[in-house]
Amino acid sequence: MRVSSSSRPAPSGRAPAAEPVRGRRRLREFVELPYTLHGRDPCFVPPLRGDCRRLLDRRRNPFFAYGDVELFTVRRGGRVAGRVAAVDNPRHNDVHGARDGFFGQFACADDPSVARELLDAAGRWLRGRGLRTMLGPVNFTTNEECGVLVDGFGTPPSVMMPYNPAYYPGLLESCGLAKAKDLWAWEGGHGAPGERLARIARHAERSHQLTVRSLDPGDFHADMMRVKHVFDRAWQGNWGFTPMTDAEFTAVAGRLRAVMEPGLVQLAEVAGEPVAVALALPDLNQALPAARGRLTRFGLPIGLVRLSLAARRIDRVRGVLFGVVPHLSGRGIETALFARGQEAVRAAGYDGGMEHGWTLEDNSAVNRYLESAGCTHSKTYRIYGRDL
């Protein structure tokens, strides 16, 4: 994925101010920065600090079994003003025949000089590993949070989607980064399926002898591996997609299990073979602010109690996965799955809206389908890049 840019910043001629993160205190500062910068933004949803530390933990994050990361911060006036992670993902490069590096975990004050020092430091580290292009933000693969919000400000993000203030795109562009790919979020499609969709769904189920069922909690691991079977095939060949390792997928499934409702996971099978999946999650971001970034405080589960009480008011969902294996795509199975998913969302009582995505801006088949189902393009997230 080569990205050309004619506006790369010239070297400043002075020693870089970005510092590698070393030691617990510096790591704590790295984790805390988004709360400090954006804590008063009404659209900022404070993530759980434990989740942030897990992502960076080389012992707990399966990404580090094959990839590597270097963290950097920049200080102004003795305080951290920006942070970034330089990410080397060899699996991505093996799959795509590329020499791409990534940056992620980007958080920055509205100061172009800080952003430039961060991204130059990340670029030098990646270039030293023989990589030619820097793309991001990606944390640390496209299967996790990625992209910078460039359109659709004014509402908080849905669960597992990033958020940033409106000045971030300008910061990145001031550092010579240019658009590599846009990712779209969609709103709608949570009402009762129309008669046309219902008719197509019934025909697909009959003609393919299709069975659509919910996730079986008693067979959770096996069903989630069926989800992975579809995921690896349906997204194969998509821009930026690299299949998760079994360890990565198991770790993600374990995190999702705490918030997942089995009825919101629909598996479509033909003769017992999984061929399509639709996975939606309750929008935990509606409740997360109540925890204030921590499940425990002073050894007491104060945040957990607050989160549990706030979770009772969740009325939205996010459609995280929706895909069909390639050889059955376009044969009505998508419609059958979508209709069943709508029914499941309504049956579960979520009537406050539904976000779908993200989808690639140039995935015309999926985007046309969502439009035909009554969804509207609501937010745009951008992956930036520049040559190293």
C-alpha cells in the first residue's frame, strides 16, 4: 500500500523531542494522555484503563507473538502533549506483499510541532526496520480500532469505534500525511424488515436450504470459531484485511463475551457449514462514561457498579460484522441474514438506533446494499499515509 505525498515536512535540523516510553511511570503517562486532553469533550467516551494497558502488554496481547511496537511521547512545558505507537506488522506485509509500517495510539494537543515530532519519530523507527510506507492510525491491526474521524462530529462513537476532536485531521495533514482510505459508518436498519426484504429472505432460505440461528451460549467457543471461518473468507482480499491468528480471535471473543447477547449474533449455515454471519453488540459506549475509565477504585468495584447500572439504559446497537462467503455472495443470503438480524434487534428491545460498520468507501456492493436497506452514511473515518 504505497502512499505518495508531495508535502513531507523538511527535517528541522534539531534533535527530535520525541522520547521512547520506558518504565512504568512513562507508560502510565502514555495511557493517561487521552483522558487529560479530551476528558471535557462531551463526545469523548473514556475507555477502561485496563483495556488500554492490555493492548500494550506484550504478555497479554497476542499481536506481540508476531508483531512489534515502539511507543513515543513528546513533552511541552514538562508535561506530555502527544503520544504515538510505531507498529511493525509482518503478517500484514506477508498477506499483502507490502512493506507497510503503521502508527497508532495517536493522541495529541492541537500543536502541529508536537504531531510532527511524534510522526517523524515513528517514521524513523519504521524506516529502520526496512519499511517503506507509514499508514494509520491503526491499533495495531485493522481488526482493532483504526482511523481518524473526519466527518460526523457531534455524537459520541459507538462501541469499539475511535473518537477524536475535529482538529486531528489538520494535524496529520500538516505532517505530510495524505488520505489512503476512508471507512464509512452507517446509521439505520433497525426497524422491521420491509415486505420486499422479507420475501427475498424467505426465498433465499428455501432455495439454499439455509438455516439462520443465534449463537449457542453452551457452545460458545465452537460457534465463535464458526464466526472466524466466515470472517476469514468473507473479508479475504479486502483492503488492509489480515486474518486474525487463533490466539487473537480467542482473545477478542473473550472480551466480547462479557457484553455480547447471543440473540444478536446470527449464523447462517448450509448443510451445517457456516456461510454467513451478522454480529451486533449493545452499544456499551452509552454506559462507559459512568465508569470514568476504571472498574475498581481503592480496591472497590465502584466503576463496575456504575457501569452495570448505566448499562440498563443502553438502547442502541452496533453491527460489527456482516458478511457472506464469496461463492454465495449476491444470492439473497445477505438479505436473509439482515432480516433476521433486524428481528433479533427488535426482539431484544433496542429501539434507539443502530450503527453499521465500518465499510470501505469503495466497497460498492455492501454500501449499495446498506442504502437499499434504508441506512444512511453517518460518519467517515480516514486512514492516512505517507512514504518513508
